[in-house]
Amino acid sequence: MSAWVRCNRGPRFCRRGLSVIYIVLIVVLLAGIVSLAVDVGRVRLARAELQTAADAAARSGALSLPVNSQDVINRADDAALDNQVIDTDDLTRQRLNTGVSLVPDEDVSLGVWSDATQSFTELDDNANTKQQDERRRANAVRVYARRLESRGNPLQLIFAPILPNGPLSSDVERVAIARVGGGPSNFGFVGIDSVDSNGNTATIDSMTPPASGSGGGVASDGNINLGNGNVFGDARPGIGKSLLQGPNSVVTGWTADLDYKLADRYPPITSVPPGAANIPAPQGKTYAFIGGSMGSPKSFTGTIAKNTKTITVTGYCKVYINADLDLTGCSITSSNNDPQQLEFIIIGAHAVDLGGTSQQRCHIYAPTSTVKVHGTPGFYGWIVGKTLSFLGTSSLHYDNSQKDIHPYSITLVK
């Protein structure tokens, strides 16, 4: 009754009362709009910061793909933690700006990125193959950076909590995929067109003990068929080609496809360099190559006699041969058992046969020739051939001297 009486005191007085109501409503509405704008800004900032963290983690992890799978996960986790994201609450309800904490089983995946289909295929480690990690075939890393209610670290919003079905969520996540490519081609053993093995105990490893994933390696522009042979190092087939293994074969290193052509890095040799000294073909049962400084060129056009008992190297020699090279039954030694002291370079398309019952320490560069290795106790050095076969019980030991400076490249593909 009193409100009705007051309203009858005049229309101006009634309008004043309504204005107060309008002002309160407008203030509440403006506060909501401002709060919503703040929340939108927080979500946008969180997305940007989470994307930065995901990008950094994926790139850092991808750089370790040539090393091992666990190192990929560790480096990705460290990089994510180094990137702070807009505040969260701790147990005391204090707001903290923390880095992104990854849950490796859920947030980090190793897999194969296809440029042709622009797709990522995740790889899993098969627990039944205890000596081999199938994720070593990966050439890319996918990382999710997440702030989730279910993990107890949601994005803290101001206005959104009072709207249960509102447009904003405190769960925010971003994803990144990084691919590794390029890298050095200092594989111990190369068959440009193909690599094959048929022995149950054929082995490639390193001269530097112990044999490990960072030791010997094999690569090809084509397929690599190891049979039941083992590689203690990388085994990398060509672009779109396959690594084939028998049930007892083990590879400890990186098995991702190459993304470049080995043929481009190992050009054929078509002639003997000027100034090379001609030397006669070996006669009798022993023969000494007398060299000088590193890489002193020597040449001959004959074949080294099969079953020559001993080839002794004094100094350093590069020997250019325009013929087949048959070292079966030959022992190659030097003053300090250094394979770098003798390098055979094959001109043109020929056959190279290595093996027998004696050690052979040298380098073979024959990018247009077939190379066959067989017998024990083994070959020490490195080999580049058009095709490479290591057969039976043969063992190849890389001396780690073939180096190049091609760096790995990391590309964010998503």
C-alpha cells in the first residue's frame, strides 16, 4: 500500500525507483560481460602457451629419435616443463604459473609421419620382443599439452564456473607433431641398391667396445633384408622401402626410413686422380703397400691374387683399382691395426669379394660394384657398395672413421 501511495506522489518519483533497478541490472550485466571477456582472454592465452609448450616438447623429443625412445620422452617432458602456462591452483588454493607436466603414456607418442598423406601413424613397443623396440622406426613425435579437470590442473576461469553449460571450458589442450630428417650418412656399411644377409649369426657392430646402438650401422636406398642377422646400430632402408627381419634378428638402433638418397652422397669414381703412382699387382704370397701421408694415392689395374696370405700396410694408402677385387683368404694388417691406413677405391662396375679365415682391416669404396662379405674372424673398417651382402657367419666391425657433417633437421608438421 505504501509503494502505491508513493507512486501516486508523482511520475518522476516512480521513474527514479525504476532507474535504480535498471542500474543494478546493467552493472550486473556489465560485470558478467567483463568477466566473460577476461575468461575468453585467459582461454586464448592458455591455448597459445600450451601450443608453445607442445611445439617445444615435440621438437626437443624429435631430436632424440636417432638416440633412443626413452630419451625422446625425457627430452619432451623437460621441454614442456620449461614452458609456463597461465596460473593454476595448488592444494593451498594459491595460484601458480607452472610448466606443462606431461603424462608420457597419454601425451607423448612416437610414430611415422607421411608427407604424402600428411598423416601420423603411432607405433607401440611390443613387450614380446624384449630385445627390440618397435618405436625405433619412428621419424616423428606427437605431443599433447593439456590442462584438464581430471588431472587436477584445469584452467582457472572467473565467470564460466557459474554457467555449467556455458561456452567456455576449463579443459584446454593443444597438439604438435615434429619430424626429424637429414642427418649424417656415416653408416659403417652401405649397399646403395640393396643390403642382404642370410646367416643366423651374421653381425654388424662397432670396433669400439662394447657393441651397442651407437656402434655399427647399415643403410640402403632400397630394401634391407637381414634374415636372422643382427645389427648393433642403425638399419635404415630407403624412402618408402622396407627393413625385413627374421624371428631371431635384432636391431638396436634407429630403423626409420631415410629421407634422402645415399646415391647422391656416394658418387661413383670414374678415373684415377692425377699424380697417382702405378704399382704392380701382388706377386707371391705376401705384398706390402708402402704409403705416405693420409690418403696417398696409389693405383693398379690388375687384380689382387686370391689367397695372398698377407697384405701389410705401412703408412697410409688409397689404392684405385679398375678391376675385380678378390680378398678371399687374404689377411690385411697394419702397424697398429688401423683400417684407415688402407682404402680400396673401385673404378667402374666390378665384383668385390671379402672373406676367408683371416682378419681384414681396410676401407672399401665401390658405389658401382657388388660387394660380398663372408667368413670369420671378420672385416674391420667400412664398406660402400652398390649392393652389399654379408653372409653366413660373417661379422662386420665399423671403425667409426667415416664421418660427415650433415646435421639433423627438425620440422613442425602440425
